Amino acid sequence: MPADVAVTGIGLVTPAGHTLDENWAALCRGRSLAARDPELVGLPVDFSCQVTGLDAAVGLGPPLARRVGRFIQFALLAARRAVTDAGLPTDVGLGERVGVVLGVGSNCLSTYITEFGHLSAGRPVCVSPLALPRSVPSMAAGEVALDLGAQGPNFTTASACASGATAIGVARDLLRSGTCDIVLAGGSESGRSRMTATCFTRMRALSPRRDEPELASRPFDAARDGFVLGEGAAVLVLERAADARARQAEVLAMLRGYGAGSDAYHPVAPHPQGDGAVRAIVAALQDAGCSPHDIGHVQAHGTSTPLGDKAEAVALARVFGDTTPPVTASKGVIGHSLGAAGAIQAAYTVLALRHGTVPPTANFQQQGSKQMLDIVAGAPRPVTTNTAVSCAFGFGGQNAVLVLSST
């Protein structure tokens, strides 16, 4: 019998705030946090959802803050908060039975662009020796392990925008196999570089609403026209439920199931019938021992792109039938944090289960597909069922789905 896996700590750094309470309050307000971005001035799309009020030098100390890139700063701060939330010691190393698995969707392009500027100007001696360790995706997990003395396996999952959810699923397997006793799992991303924004703009993936950025991210709405870049990190502390109870830790939620499936359809477009997403959702439900009728709400991937939301709506209708559970999509508030999105959504799902409430989907006004989903909009909605699904889908047909329940 596979071991039950518990969530005992959560750390968040997002555009909605740096604490669980700040994030929950912003979600329940249901208003987009998109705003003009000084990093993107002069570009066709010059707005994003930004992490603000963060002084890494204060939170991490000046030497460490200087040494690491922004996405690593997010990961370190979220991991420290998650460990504290779980009641684990922070003054001694966590030891060899503790692993770190973090999802990162892309390199820290802003670092590469800065250093390439030196190189292209004929100044190779000005290229920082820290350029690679600041920006290589695996260094988020590596720096967290170093910072907290976690000597078990540490590595990075890269499955595009499903990376964070994939990391949580892989961490679950490390616990069930007995490889680790505790795993810090999640994702981190800072994708607000000019190159990233330009690439997505050229793909026509970003919303072009420069005159009203606060209305740009509108998951599942009929007027949606692209996503809004975001950033942030979420780290969850996972451990076997029996071990959590033995150390008298508070169990925040249970990770009941994980499923993954590939579209094998197109480099960037989702399968129009949501085939890979359906397989991932069904696999997660089967892993959890649940039927679709057991699910109380869905934290959708919901990026606000025309094709993506349509395919996801089809997939949800195929799994849940004519009466879907209440559906929410947090990207309406915080934008799309790319590789970190699946982990942030998992954390938000835990918060929703603990509050017995589903937050609204920002800017949703009118259903944008033939599949009539039960989109929560306007105000938070109380729910009584204690099990939820969190979906994460990405380029390359990557699909990862988690099933979580309250204790």
C-alpha cells in the first residue's frame, strides 16, 4: 500500500504577496495585479505581474543576494518560509534524508543578456564568473539544498509550465519509495526579461492590452486574448503522513494523487480535444482512488490564451461531464509564472481547502467556449467537499495534475 503523503509547510513569494495570508487575501479580492513593468519599457507589451516589496539583501543577506539570480532568490525565500511553516529546524542542517525538487521552466535570460552585452562589446573580461551559477535552472534546487543543509537528492524538473506540478509529483515518488523522509518541492521562475516578453509577443501569446493591463488576464472569458507574464515561487514541505504525525506536525493537506500525460501533438499548441490533459487528470484521479464526483473544485491552468483555455475547457468537460465542479484560475490575479505556476497553484489549492472557499477568477464575465464550466467569478464561493484538482499544462504537450484533499 503506497504511503500517504502530507503537506506540512508552504512558502510563497508571488505578485500577491510574500505570506500565505497576503496571497489568500489577494486571491479572494479577485482583482488582477498586472501593471506597467519598468523592465519592459518600450516593448509592444510593457506590463506584467511583478513581485514587489522584496528586498533580497534583507531577506537573504547581501552576499547571498548578490550571488544568486532573481528566480533563485525567490526559491530561497519560499523554501525558508516553508521549512519554518512546517516546524522544521532552520539553525541546523536538514540532513541526508531531506531532498529538494524544484521546477524551473527556463534560464534566467536577464543575466545572460547582461553578460552577453559585455561579450558583444569586446569585453570578455567583464563577464561575471557568477553568470552561469546565477542563471542555470538547476541552481534553484542546489542553492536551497546548500542554504538549508538538505543532503538528499536535489534536482530540477523542466516540463515547461507544468514544471512546478511535476516537481511535486516526483517528490511524492521519492517519499513513497523510501528514498527521502522529507522533500522540499515546488517551483520558481522570474520570466520578466525583455527577451522573454518579446519572444512571447512574437508568438502572439501575450495579451496586447497596453491601455488596460488590469483587464488583460481573463481566464476562460470570451474576450481573452493572451496571458500576462508573472513571476514567483512556491515551495511545499512534503513528508509521509505517518512521519508527520509522529513528530506532531500540523498537516495542512494530503497529496492524494499525481498524473502526467503528453499531448504528442504540437510544439506549443495544446491538443484541441485536450487529450493529454484528460489522460493526466484521469491518471491523477485513479492514483488518488477518486471518481470525478469526489472533486469539490478545480484549480485550472487557465492561462487566458484562446487555444489553451478552450482545450482545457474541453478536457474538463470530458472528465467531469455536463456538471463540472467549481473552477477557478489564479492567473487572472497573478499572471502566468511559467515554470512556477503549477507549484503556486498547488499551494493555492491547499489554502482553498483549508478555508473551505474557492476564490473568484479575475476578469471573468462571459463563458468563452461551448463547454459551460462552472467558473467561480465575482466573489469567493464556499464549498463543502474536501478534495480538489490542480492542473498544469505546458509547451511540448506537457501535462501534470495533482489531487489534494484536506485532512
